Amino acid sequence: MGVRGVAPEELDSRKEVGARLRAARRGAGLTLRQVAQALDVSAGTWSAVENGGTKIDDGRLAKAADLLAVDLATLRGTPAAGSWRDFGPLRLEPPLAGALDAFVELGYHGATIRDIAQRARLSVPGVYHHWPAKQDLLVALLDLTMDDLLTRARAARAEVDGPVERFTRLVECLALFHTYRRELGFIGASEMRSLDEPDRIRIAATRQEVQHMVDDEVVEGCRRGVLTTPTPKEAARAVVTMCTALPQWWSPAGPSSPETVARQYVGFALDVVRLAR
């Protein structure tokens, strides 16, 4: 059993839901106290929910989804079948949208709050009203990035049976994400070094979870003899790196759609792990 009689799997689930709620709150530009007041709980209780210390019931989770303008299934981590391939327009609150634009163009350290405010069409005090520091904006963007990617990757992996099939779905998911969400993918790859602790450790752990999913399928494929690379973990790392590099060159103005790129990258990935033909 886990902390205070809570099973480890239940504790992990609470932490995952809490992380999604925190990312959604930050994405909505709301403070912890504002959300707690709107949901009629204390700030201490809501802090415990976001940190995985307290379970949130379904009714309050639904109210939180309405308040934060996010899909309830996404907060639960169980998106509808096939939704991992669906990418609508990226909707961010103005300060986050301004920060994303500034970080992509100027880099985290090169961007100032004034740069962010100009892109968000806000005053500098208007940005500071909900975001006390530039670091908070970076953390919120990377939380949103990794939460979205992890939720999609889990859904993609769960859709099929067999290590090769799960591997190809994960590669497709990574390729689609890093083209449709190329700006988020770009800062996810380039600005991890700019995170302060403990957020860097926490977000890096989420990145590693995605990598481990791919590792596991390649290792299992090799064990079954359907993949033949002599270095499965190194090959898996190469495949993920190949996908996360897509934002560096892919453009929606180019000749290839995200779906075309995803199909190509699945083929490249199967060559890397040496699919038994």
C-alpha cells in the first residue's frame, strides 16, 4: 500500500489527474485561489488535489473541466478512441500565446516580459497580474505540452495489440504531435534547460515516460523476434529523437502534411529497429 493506506496505483492516478488540472489551470490563466473559490473548496484542498494528495470526485472534476474550458475525458486521461489523431486549433490564453511566440522566436532567455506583453496585446502589468514571473509561463507551457503528448501517446498505444503495432502507433503519434504542435514541440526540446527545479525534474520525468513507452515496445519486439536491432534501447532513443526534431524543419507551408510525414517516419522508424520482413 502507498501513503496513508492508498494503493500505489491510486496514488499515481491522483498525481496524474492533479498534474493535468494544474496545467489546465495555468493554461486558463487562473490562480490556485481563484479556482478553489469557484469550485467552493479551500485553497489548501485544491493545492492537495493538484499535488495528488487528495482525490477529486467526478462531480467536482466535471465542474473543473467547465471552469477551465477543457475536455473532461482529457482531465481523466481517457480521451475518446481515435482522438489522439485529432488536432484542433491551439487555443491559449493571451499571455501564454504571447510567451510561446516570444520563446520560439527569441528563446526563453532572450524574451522579456515586455516582448510577451506586446505579442499578447497586453500591458506588462496585465501579464504580471496572473503570471508573477517569466518562469511560470515556461512551466505552464511545458506542462501543457507534456500532458497533451503523454495523454495522446497512452491512447495511441492502447489502441492495438502487439509490440510492432504499438510501436508504429507511438511513432505516428510523436510525428503528428511534433508537426501539428510544432511550436510547443520546439520549446519542449530547446527550453528544458531553462527550467528551474523542481519543475525540471518533474517535467523531465514525463518526457522519460514517453521514451520508456517506445523503449518497452522495441525491447519486446526484439524478444519476440519481430524486430532485430541488436541495440533496442539505443534504436528507440534514435527514433524518438528523430520525431522530436521535426519542429526544427517541418513547416505547414511545405509540401508534406503532418499525416504524410507521420507515414514516412513510421517507415523510417521500422528501418531503424529492423523489422523482420
